[in-house]
Amino acid sequence: MGEFCGDTIESYIRDESVFKTKTITICVTILGCCVALMGLGVNQYMLHLLVSIGIAIIGAIGLSFITGFTGMISLGHGAFIGVGAYSMAILTDRLGIPFIIALPLSALITAGIGMFFGLPSMRIKGLYLLMATIAAQVIITFLMIHCQSLTMGLNGYPVKPASIFGFEFDTERKYFYLIYAVTLICILAAKNVARSRHGRAFVAIRDQDIAADVIGVNLFKYKTLAFAIGSFYAGLAGALWAPYLSLITPEAFSLDLSIGYLAMIVVGGLGSIMGAIYGAIFMTLLPEFLKILMEEHLRGFIPDAIRSVPHIKNILFGLIIITFLIFEPHGLAEIHRRIKKYFKLWPFPY
Amino acid sequence: MERLLNRPSGIWLWPIFLSMAAALVFTLPGSAVASDKVIKIGSCPDLSGPTSEVGKPFSSGVRGYFDYINSKGGINGRKIEYLETDGSYNIPQETAAFKRFVMDGIVAFIGWSGGGHLQIAQMASAKKIVVLGASISDVFANIQTSPYSFIHCASYDQVWRAMIDHAMNKNPGKKLKAVIIYPDNGYGHQNADTCRKYLKEKGLELVGEEIVGFKDIDATAQMLKIQRLNADIALCPQVEPSIAVIMRDAKKVGIDTKKLQFYVNLQGMGPVGIKLGGKNVEDLIGGSPFSAWEEKDLPGIKMIHQANPDKKALLPWYVHGWAAALVISEGLRRLGDKEVTGENLKKSLESIKDFDTGGVTSPISFSPENHIGGRGVKLYRPNLQAGYFEAMTDFIYPK
């Protein structure tokens, strides 16, 4: 008898699959294994970049929930990451809590603080909410600097290396695998939240909050939940970053970091998990790529390039972002979708 | 959990986790060892950020010294390769730069921003790489937390002590009132902490503190508050643009800068500050652990002139960078034929006693218990006609 043409779904579980076909599943598995094995072969600098990318992905996914899915612009994300970092430092150092427990605990503490600063979202939105989140950034940074008995102020808070059941993650390579594992779990969890009823509620609030309210979506509950989930992820990113840096200072969690994360999700594509991932990778690698390109490869042409190059690098960085947004305002995720669509239909145009 | 892993397709997670578990067995420890012919030293000065006007001459000074030494045959037959990248006063970029240069095999690193230096000093201790920095706060010479970190001159602590002592000597028997005007960053807070500590030690009254950032272009509100405090001295850990703003606005609100003596440390004293501030900075006094380009009678400064025959003037920060490179080079020179590693360099530096830098700094001494190399500080006044700060004292040694 003839076989069916195309993909058939014969169970609800298959219908809810993250990856719709076996081919996609195999490809993603191979990609995942390649990234895992990459950690063996690359040097310490590349490992450092990969760790930075992993942490950026977790943070960007968090901001994606707040801004991308729920439509609430937040410039307090850097401060929330700082709360996660300092929570990890204080829990492991002063309270002696093991890393494996301190990690989710730090994220929960950050979620609580994020929910508190998300309360204004009930009454204000848009640029007004943006100002409220900037206030969160300023207040939290101020507290990090001036509560010296708790945070050691600008002298920095030393953080012990991450350790799970006696196994210490004290090298870049070991830390890369820890970050990789946590990032994978975070991506899966985010994907499932995004396609659950909570995720749909977030999108409804973003698109038409009044209509969402009319049909029964509890605005206060879901806006606060978005801040909670977003801050949870930010706290997780900070809690993972702190042991890697081994010393944290408030200067690392400034408004610049918040703007950087906002840029990540805008460039990557608002409202999608893949967009947050692409944006995190792009914005982490671009400055380093430009630096190496300009400083090392240009040296042969302009001997004193190191003096004139920094400004050119900054200008190029801004130009690339602007050009990118002009030609693809929906971000890298949209480019990915179009490429996928093209090859799905190839060689047919439609 | 079932939904999360999407069984049966959730099974795809296991190859990934197994690959990671297998890979964790293999680790490749890095080591900082120089090759036979070349010694690599890394740095991440601020070339485009808020302190770039001091970052650029600093890095020129470091490079200038290494180029000079290489032109004379290097150190013990080995050339110095100076690896440099723009840190932009950004901590993640500075730490990424450090990691990149560790991969390249550096044995020493010269840090920049206060926060970045702190983090790099921690990492450097783990990787056994010697760290010096443009920021010379005492916290960077903490042997317990950063055993590989050195300060190649007198620290901010000694600079502020010298200036406060000068104020007290000018006003014998008077209980002076002080204000501190500092930026709200690591550098500002470290210097402010130092000032507070010494003021308390000397029994002087701290009557106020104001925040003026590096990038601020108006300090009128802060100066109006200071005007009401009737202070005698103002201690300003600032850079040249911000001190020019402070002095301009102090005069604007009617503060008599002869009665309220403004002191600035080395980051704020330079020709840019004089150019921006003009007559407003005429009463400013600066403190620095370094001599100036204009003091060409000093053998060490003469060497800088010889290395830069085409230059009419070099900024104070050039001398700072030159001094950092000079101290590292002395440590490398004392290694002789020994293997050039970070660990050996650390021990070599700790063996330095009363090293004469030719007047660039006061004599340098380290030990396993002390990583602050110098104690001497010079005081400077602006020469508005000449356009630079000129020394009003030789090296003084605050207690």
C-alpha cells in the first residue's frame, strides 16, 4: 500500500514536540554533540567566549520574556544579574550553602526582587515603565556599592569556584560544560514556558493588553510573572557568572550591561527564544571579532592601528547594528526563519 | 519532566550529556612560559573609553620603553613582545583581553580600570602571571588576595598622605576641614576611602563629600554645596577634564581657590587639564609618584628624551607607563638565564631592593611581604604659560 506523503502525527505528545521531525531532532542532536566536543579542542580564550555566550544566552532569554514576549521594556536587567551574582557570593561564602543549592536559590531571590520592581507595570507601561526599570538599575547598583558590610562595595567580593559534590569547576573547560548543561536546560524550559498558556498570555498582553484583559487574562498576574521569570533567568546568569569571575564588583552590572542585553534581544529578534540565542551569540562575538580583525590584521597595513582603531571599531560596531536593523528589523531569528522556509520549499519558489 | 524532555524525542538529550561527561575527563592546563627568544607582556589600556586621554599616553609609555629596550638588544638576549588591546574601561572586555593574552603565553599583564584590575589580579594569581596596573591603589597590592599583583611606584595612599601633609604644614596647628570630590566608580571610591582613613588618622574634619563623574560637564550644584561648607582643602581624585570642570565651576560660584586649596592626584594633572581649565586651575596642587618629562636633568627622564628625540613634549602618563615597563624589565633582567615564567618573575621582583629608576620614580623596593614598590611623592603646580605641571618639591616620603 502507498505510504503517506509528508509528516504525520499520531499522538498528542508528538504534536507537542519541540522538534517536529526526526531529521530536525537528529540534526539538533549532532549540533549539540559538536558544541560539546568543541569544548575539548578550543583554546582558553575561545572557552572564555563560549562561557560568556552561555551566560549571555541565559540572561537574554530572561529579558526576552519581559520585553519580547510581554512587551515591557526593561533597562534593569543588568542590576538583576548583579543581584544573582551577589546572592551566589553571599550564600556560598557567608552561609556556606553548597553551589548546587545556592544556584536556584540565587535565581529565586532575584525573581522576588524582580517581581517587586515589576509591580509598577500594573499602572504604567511603555516609556514610563522603562523609567521605573532604570530606577531599579540605579537603586540596586547604589545598594551594591554602598552596603559595604554585605557586598564589600567597590573593593569586590571574592567568590569561590563552583563545586558540585566535591568536583570543582576551576578551569575554563570544566566551567564551559557546566554552563552548557545549564544553558540547555534553560532553553528547553523557556521553550516550554513560551508555548504554554502562560506564554500565550504574555503575547496577548504584548499585542493588545486591553483585549487580553477583556477575555480574562489577569494582567497583574502575568505581568508580574513575566518579571519573575525574566529575573529568575537573570539571577541564574549572574549566579553562574560570579564563580567564573572569582571576584565581582558592582561596576560589572551597570546600565551598560542592561543596554547590552536589550541590544541582544533586539538584534536577535524580539519575541522568540531563538532570537535571544542568536542575539547573545552575535553581540558577544562581534566586539571581539572586530577587535581581532582591526588590531591584529590591520597591524600590517597601519603600524599604529592600535591608536586609531578603537574608535573605528566602536563606529563600526554601531554601524553594523544600525545597518542590520534597517535591512532586517525583525532580527536574526527572522533571517533564520526565511532561510529555513527557502530550503523547505527548494527548488520551488512557493 | 516528560513534556520537558519530549519523550520519545527527549532521548536526544542523552548523547549531548554523555559527550560532555566524556569531555570533562580531558583538561588542558595552560602555563605562562616565554619562548626562548621572546618574552610576551600583555596590556588592556583604555584607548577609546572615558579615561582614554590618559590611557593612550600610558600605553605609548609602556610600548616606548619596550621598544627602547629591544633596540638595545632586549633583556638577557630576549626581545619583549608587547601585546596590547583596547580595554575601553569595560570590565568584560578587559577580562577577555587577559584571557586572550594568557593563551598567547604572557608572563606579565598591565591592567587598567580599578574593577577590571581587581578581577584580573584574581585570575592572574591562579594562572601565576605577574600583574601591574595603571591604577595604583593599595588594594591591588594585597598579598593574601592577589599574590602576583605589584605596584611599581608609591600608591594612591602615599600620594594623598603627601598632599594632606602639605596642607597641614602650610597651616600649622589648625584643625583643617576637608571635602572629597570623587567619581562614583571603583577608582573614586578607592581614593576616597584612602583620604577618609588618613584624615581620621590626622584628626582632620571631613565636612562633606560630593560626587563628580569623569564624564560630567557641569559641577555647579556640587560646588554650591561645597561653598557653604567653609572647607580648607578639597581632595579630588579626578581626571583632567573633570578637574577642569570642577575648578571652572568652583570659580563660577565664587569659591576662593586660594583659601580652599584643591588637590588632585596624578590622573588629574596634565597639559589637557591646563588647556581646558586655563586660569581656573592656577591654584591647583597635584601629587604624583612620577617625575615629569620636563625634568630632563634626571637620568631616567633623559633616557625618555633619548628614546623620543622627535617629541617636543610627552604627557605625564607616558612617564607612568614607562615606569611600569621599566620595573617589569628590571624583574626580567634579574632572572638572568632562569626560565622566564610568571612565578620566577614574581620572585625576581620581590628581590628588588632600592632599585634606582634614574629619578623617574623614587627608589623601588619589593619583598615577599610588600608589593608596593615606591614611597616617594612629588608635588606639582600648574605653569600656565608653559602649559604643564612643574614640580614644586623633590620626592617626599609621607609617614
